[in-house]
Amino acid sequence: MTYLFQQLLNAMQLGSIYALIALGYTMVYGILTMINFAHGDLFMVGAFLCFIAATFLKLPFVPTLLISMIGVALLGVVIERLAYKPLRHAPRVSAVITALGVGLFLENFTLVFSPYPQHVPELIANKTWVIAGVSISSLQIIIILLSIGLMILLDQIVRHTMVGMAMRAISWDKTIVPLMGVPLNLIISITFALGTSLGAAAGTMYSLAFPVIDPYMGIMVGWKAFISAVVGGIGNIRGAMIGGFILGGVEILVAAFMPSTYRDFVAFSLLLVLLIFRPYGILGKPRPQKV
Amino acid sequence: MDAQKTPQKNIQQPGKGQKLGVWKQYWDRFASNRWLLPVLTVAGFILSILIPQFNLVNPYIQLILMYIGINIILTTSLNLINGYMGEFSVGHAGFMAVGAYTSAVLTTIFIPTSLNPWLFPLVVLAAGVAAGLVGLLVAIPSFKTRGDYLAIVTLAFNMIVKSIIENIEAIGGPRGIPGIEKLTTLPWAFFWTALAVWVIRNFVYSNFGRGVMSIREDEIASDLMSVNTRQAKLLAFVISSFFAGIAGALFAHVLQFISPKVFDILKSTDILIMVYLGGIGSITGSILGATIFTILLEVLRPLGVWRMVLMPLVLVLLMLFRPRGIMGLREFRWFIPHYQLLATHLWRKKKEAANAPAAD
């Protein structure tokens, strides 16, 4: 039983990271109906910015996190302006392929400067408490609390501020809403900044939890976060959070009770089964199709 | 139906570039010559036999030629799903892995080495059939889900295949199969490439192919027009995965070593890039895309790591300035079957005849 609780705690840790990245996918999808495949690599850039800030500037945790989030948010906005904006009226797939290209570019550009895996220094003093046989580290607590805090913050922004209202309006209709005086480009930029900075926060925490980072780390994590977003119903913010926790939970529990090589197999088979019963994800609603 | 109208429009406008007019006429005559395709095919086949026989080019270039052939098969077959059917399949390397592993297991374990060169065509065929059967499985979810959700299904399929292979110790698990005989020769590579392109072209211009294209334009409408969408999807997936399996078999016997890592999501991404570089819904585009991508990667090799930085940039720029790829939804005239050209011609005549009295 304590083993199960221990694993559930680990699942919370991994799941909150997946959920944070999945939020970026789902926000961009909700507003542009475009899958930003470069998001996993922005997560990687976030981890590398954390590495640079912690190793070369010797900064403590909070400034490192802020540098990483702001840096990646700027990068996300620049990418949107340069690469995605001209393609807003092009076929949907061209934008997706552009995103794949941007992702590959980020990976390989980082690879040029860091051919070897890097080791991120420990930023949070590692304390471990044992409660009823379950050991909890300070890092785990910070990761889980911080990501849940960020998620609540985002949820509040989207639901209760003017910017959030504009975002929801634009995801409802992109033609009429700008006519009502909503600045379309600004709102899209803000969406990108918010989504990518959450990805960067996830990257920072991931690099603290699993301290060896390399330029290709974003691929697998990014695809898995994308899957979480789809499981929750892509375009739905709360769905992305739920999907992230489900995927993290499944992965950790499979690894805990079965040979760890079966992890991907079981996790993805479960996803397929879930998609058969709920083809639009857990919270997603099927859009009516018109002929 | 846009795919067939546009090429002729482009060719039948010689007046536009007056300075280039003479050259354009020559080019039109050349490009619409009905003997071009058979002549090119036979010439290519003879060349593919002569090159290894007399060592006309060095082995390195021969190797690249074989890779180009394999990539053309992969790109054309993926274009059937992503370009003509309009779905977004991201797991093509999974089918390739099935084919590669089937063929490699056959040649390294079951078939005695002395028989290998003789049975190789059958082995490749078996690899294709195995991949085709797996494609049948993936086609079933496509009946219900579309778009991004189908993309997830294919993505998960790719990862599941990789994960299953990693867990079977009998075929090497994560270490893969080393020491595969080098059985893919240039003539064979050319033969399979030509076969794949020929079959997929004829499929696209057949009644089934029209059904597949109507799914791209509007699935519900085509269903209402009594297109058997399930059959069309099934056929498209099976043919596409069949040729991906064949490409995998050829690939395994060129590389001489396969492991699950070779067939991960990055390989699928490469194939996707070749498809969209060449242009969706265009077989000549796929051929061009695969050729250009493979050659560019080799030409830029001296740049080292920077070539991997440059390639995505080229892709992004191409997408920004030509969002449909090089040949998107267009085809060279000599590549379109004659009955198709004839049908379009007659249709146009009929339409003009119908419009003429109305204009009076």
C-alpha cells in the first residue's frame, strides 16, 4: 500500500509536468486550430535556459525559473510572428509542417552548441520527509504545488480577465471578434507567451527532477504531452490538465507493477482504447459537421 | 478534382512569358509527350542494371541512388494518405518497421543464406503483405476518428510497434538485428520504386482513387454521393502500408542493421517532411521531394551539424513561400494516364458546348 502511494506521488510529479506542457498545446490549438509541434522543443529550450542560468550565472531557483519562462515566452512570440502568422490562411497542414520544421531547427541549433548531455546543478536543497512510509522530497512538493498553482492561475486568467475573455471569443470565431475591437494579433501573441512560458516552467522543473538534459529531450515529452492534450479533449484547458495527470499516472503505474519496457506499449494501448470509447477526448465535444 | 484541372491550365498558357515562349513550347512538347514515361522507365531500368555492372559511378553514389528509391516509395505511399485522402498520418515508420523486421527475420533466420538472393523478391513481397495486414488494423479506427485524433492513433501505433519490437528478445529486442546480408541491389530498388509509383498512380486515377480524393474534399458529402468511404479508407491504408513495408524491407537490406531506434518518430517526421516538401496530392511532387531531400542531405554533409540546422530552415522558408509544397496538387502532364486526359478533354468540351448557347 505504501508502495502504491509512493508511486502515486511520483505519478503526480510526472503528470503535473505533462499537464503544464499539454496546456501550451491546447491553448494554441484552441485559438488557432493548429498543432504547435515546436512546443516540445520550446520545453527543451526552457530546460537549457535553466541550465545556463543555474550554471553560468549561478542564480537561485526563482530567478532561474523566471528567466527561463520569460526567455521562452519571447521566443514563442517571435516564432509565432515569423513562422506561423504568414500561414494563418494557408492550408492547416502547412502550418503544422512549419511547426515541425521549427522544432527540428530548435533541436539541431541547440545540438550545435551542446553536443553532449548537460548536467543541471541542484537548485533546491534536497530534504526528504517520511510520512507513513511514503518518502516525500522537497523537490516533489515544489514541482507539484508550483504546477498546480500555475494551472489555477491560468484557469483564472482565461475565465475571469479581459484577456481571457478575448481568447475565448477568438477561439469561438476569428472573423467577427476582431471586428468588435479585439486586437487579434496581440491576443494570439499573449496566448503563445502564456502557453510557451508554462512549457518553460515545466522544462525547468523537469530538468531539476531529471537533471541530465540533451537537445532531443523535448521530442518524446512533447509528443506525450500532445497525447495528454488529445486525451483530455484538445482545445479544452481543464481537459489538458486531466489528460496530463492520467498519462503520467498510467506511465508510472505501469512501470511500477510491470517490466518497465512495457511502459510505452501499455500507455499507448490504453490511449487507443480510450479514443475508441471517447473519440473526442474526455472533456472534448464533437463539433457538428456541415456539408 | 482540382488536382487534374490545374496542370493543363498551366501548360495551355504559352502566351504569358513572351521571352521564354520558344523554350516553353519546347518544354510543353517535351512534357506532354505520351512516350516520355515509358521511355524514362525503360531507360532508368537499363541504367540501373548497367551502373552496378560496369561501376559507372562510385559505390557511394549507388548507395544514395538506392536510398532515393526507398524514400520515393515511402513518400509516394504516405502521400496517398496525407495528400490524397487528406488525413494526417504521422506513424509511417511503424509500417516500415514491420516490413523491415519481417524481411530481416526471414533472411537471417528462416531462409538459408545460399537461397537468399533468389528468394529476395518473395521476402520483400512478404514484408509488404505483413505491413499491409497491420495497415488493415490501423484503418479500422480511421472509420470513426478523423483529423488530429487519427493523427494520435497513427502516432500511438508507431510507438506501440517500436515498443513491441523492443520487448521481443527473439528478434534482438532493443539491440536490433545485426549482420543482414546486403541483398538490395540497384535494379531491385528501381523495380520496386517503379512498381510502387505505377500502382499508386493508377490507384489514384481509378474509381477508388476518386473516392479517396472525395474523402479529402468532404467526407460526409462523398458518403451521401454513395462513395463507399470505408472501402476507400481501407484500400488507401492497406496500399500505403504495403509499400511502406516494401520500403522497409529494402531499407533493412541496404543498411544491413536494424534496431527499433531506427524506426522512431524522427523517421516518420523525415517522411512527412519529404511529402510536404514535394507537395501534397502529387506523385511527381513526392518523387521530387524525396529526391531533393535525400540529395540535399548528402550535398550538405560537409557542413556537419549545421546541415541539420539548415534543412529545417529550408523547409520553413518553403512552407512560408509555397504553402502547398513544390508541386502541391499539380502533376506533370506526361505523368497523368491518357484516359484521364481524354476524359478531362471530353468533359471540358461538353461543358463548353453546354455553356455556349447560354451565352448567346
